[in-house]
Amino acid sequence: MELYLTGIVLKPKGLKGELKVKPVTDFPESFLKRQEYFVGKTPEDAALRKVLSAKLNQGFAWLVLEGVGSREEAEALAGCGLYVTKDSLESLPDDRAYIHELIGLEAFDEEAGRVGRISDVLQMPAHDVYEIDTGSSKVLIPAVEDFITETDLEKGIVTLRRFREFL
């Protein structure tokens, strides 16, 4: 089963196991709706935990999970990821994609043809940046309309403009 990161446990709050969580999603309100998460250092070691309570405050989610009833139990989860299954991801508009859908897309320049593939998506304050692995180097391309002309998930490609400017 493939799992997707949606939050990172930062630290406990109080003595009864409440967790401060940094959302890593464009949909932080989903923390108020989800009934369960897979919790672990990696997706492979994550175990299913039910949500007993959830709230959002100042950009963070505050969760109480089943089986976490003390500060010590909460401290043991610091640094762990909260993961969800693909079928529980929020639906995106047609012009948006999840990072995991972008990684691995073949990258083509409008003029030069195939130039590599997306190996990572860096989330920066102003906009995302695609890391294109050309085979001999890695090139960072801003994920904005000036440089990305088309993203086709079905074909598995992203089309770039002015790629040579970044070499």
C-alpha cells in the first residue's frame, strides 16, 4: 500500500498526549475531517492510529491519537510523519497535481526535445521549483507559466520553455 505524507509531528503539548503537527498539504482543513492516519518515521514502518480529536490553530494541527495518552508517548512520536492512502487524498482541480504525481515525469523542452525527468519538487515561499535530472546534472526550474507550458499526467510529461537559460 502506497502512503502519502500529509503532516509531521513536531512535539507534544501538555501532559495528556496532544500532538502539535505541521501540515504538509495545501488542505490543512483536512486534519479536521480525517478519522485516522498512518504514523511512523517512514511510510514502511507507519502504523494506523485513530484520531480522537483534532483542531487547527495558527497554521498547525493539534491532534489526540488513540494509544497516545501521556506526554512521554507523544514525545516518542516527535519527528514522525502522518501518512494517508491515495484514496483518501483531497480531489484537486484539473490544473493542479500532487507532488508525487509530478516526480518521475519526463521533461521536454519546446525546442530541444527530451531534457530529463522531474526528480524532486521543492516547495519555496513564492512558488514550487522542479528539479530536472538531465542525467549529467540537476537543473532547477521555477514551476511558473513562464517556464512550464504543459503538464500532462496521462502522457507522463511536462513541457518546458527556455530550458537552456538554466544550464
